[in-house]
Amino acid sequence: MAFDIKEIPLVKKWLEQFDLVDVYAAELFLQSLVYVSFSDFEKSIQSQVEAVVDYAQKDNNTCVAIFTVSKSLQNSFNVDKEVKPANDSSGRVGHALKNIERRLGGRVEVSPRKDSMIKKKVRHVIYVDDFIGSGDRFVKFWRRHVPKSVKSWVSGGYCDVWVISHTAHKSGIDRIVKKISAIDYSRVKSQNLIESSQLLRNDKIKNLLIKYGSRTNKEGASLGYGSNCSPVVFQYGCPNNAPAILWANGKPNNKSNGISSGRWTSLFNERSVDASLYPLFDNDISYLTYPELLWSAGQYKLALQFCEEVDSDARLYNLILALASNGSSRQKVEEILLPIKDRSEDVINKLIEFGLVDEGMNLSRFGMDVLEKNRKRKNVFVDKDYENFYPSRFLGFHREV
């Protein structure tokens, strides 16, 4: 059930730093973020890894090697010996992978040594990261920490390399594929692919991030590192590809335009998540942003009606129809509604099934009439010469006469 984010003390304190004219945009910004819980993250990683393992072992049952993308967890090799990390399960990714290793037995091995990979005739190597932003971290990891033996197996065609993440920006994937010849697009998997951040498509939010990013000690990351402006925050930490006002503090006596603005206090201090902020990850706050999305889609009366609407399913149907009417593709709609991805997919499929939109998210006459009916449910002036058609049934329900 939706709740007011200002009920959380840290959120309220963070919002108090904004000028009065910017508070609404700041609230909208917070409500537009995608909050990924511990359980959602681990389920995503485990399901994706298992899908790749099933594919890799379809014709060859050799063991699949899995590594986390980290500066310290990847095995390092030299002419004398190889070093096995003492703690293979550190981090959220390592914890999820260890669970997979226990359940799948000999089918996979997490952070195996070179001798073990040779003995088990490993033909597929999976590298798992939680998040791909600019792609720089993985490129550096590949160059510095992936052993020459693995690279030679890949270049010789003996092994295939896969990259799995919970969330990835397309620009980051493009950089990885461009810089690393051993990896192609078909073997980079992510539950949530972000073509471009929805935060950048809202001028009010973008201007807010730039204005207040100057008050942090990471002004160059006002839109996040790499200017990804990532909308994703994990319950265990905030990526630095997210806007700086979320995770970077300000310098004492920081000045903006010659005026002292005090010290900026981030919501996720140095990218950590305080336990008092956990409700952001446990509750559905996405509905609070819908009026703004509807307004941006040009459906002004529907946006106002939405504020009075109590049926959440009706709101979601109307929202998706409104976005489709504004020319949004299915991919864009699903990106906007990422916090409730499963529900939005079900609703889109129903709209297609009942003929309101087609596969390309183009509204049928039926769909336009349903949207128009909902826009004019109140006593709104209608030109008497405009002939409306309202279907007698919608999603199995008789319309009111």
C-alpha cells in the first residue's frame, strides 16, 4: 500500500534542505527511483545465473565457473602459485552465488582455481555484477584481475564468457562489448536494461539534480558518474552512478553563487543505506508519481481524476493507455513502471488481449474510446457534434449507463 515518504525522518530531513520551490521536484525525484530490496536482488541474480547454466549445459554437462566482479574476490595467478580468496561469499552477489552452488551441486563452482577448471573441463565462465553503469568497472576488472589463462581459453574458442547483472545501462554494455572482444551482446544478461534514464527526460528533475549537485563534494557527479543518472538504489547500497545529491555530502561552508548554503547531507551517506530507510524497499510508493507521469503524457484531466481515484488497478490501466497515446513504446512504458514491472507487464498483456492496444502499443479505436471515456467521466464540456463510441463492456465488466 502506498505511503507518504515524508513519514520517514531521514527523508523529511533531507527534503528540508531544498528551497520551497524545489520541494515538489525533490519528492517526485525520490518517488521516481527504483528501490531494489535484498530479496528481489538475490532472486534476480539466482534466476538469471540458473537460466544461463541450463542453457550452457543443454548440450554439454561440464561444470560452469562463476565469479563475482570485484577487485578482491577474483583469483589471481603467478608463476609460483595461485591465491584462493579466503572469503568467497562476501557481498550480496557472493551470497547469492553460494546458494546456487549449494543447490546445484557439481553443476557449478564459485571462484574455482585454475586446476579445478581444467579438471572439470569448464566451457562456460560467468561473471556476475550487481550493476553496470558506465561499464568502466568491468573493463578494468577484466584487464587487471581476469587471469591470462582464462583469456587464452576464450580467445582460442574453448570457453564462452557471460556477464550477468541485476541492472545495466545500455551505454555501459556498449562500452564493455567495444573494449572486450571476448564478449558480445548475446552473452550480456540483465533483468533491467536501461536505455536512457527516465530522470533525464524530466526537465524539473534534471535541473534539480544539477542545481543541488553543486552543493555536494562531487559536483562532477551531479547526474551520477558517467552522467548515467541511474534511477536504481539497492537496499545494501546506492550506486555512484546515481545522482550525487543522494549519496555525496557537501563540504563545510560550501558556497553556491557566492551565498553560503551550509553543508549538504546526503540521504544515503557515502552510498550506505540506513536501516530507517528500509521502508522505501518494503512498500509500494510508485503510485505517488503517476499524476506527474499522466500530466507529462498530456492527459491533464486524467491526471487530476487520478488523484481522486481509489482503485489502483484502474489507475494502472489508465496510466498505460495514456502513455501509449503519447507515443511511448512498450519498452519505454516498462522502463517508467520499473518499480512494479510484473504488474505492469500483466496489465499491458491484458490490454493487448482485449484489443485496446496492439503489440506496438498503438491504441485501437476501442482503446482510444476507453481512455477518452475516463478522461471525461466528470461533467466536462463536450462538443455536441463530436460523436463518441463507448464500448458496452470493458475487461468483462458492463459499463455504467
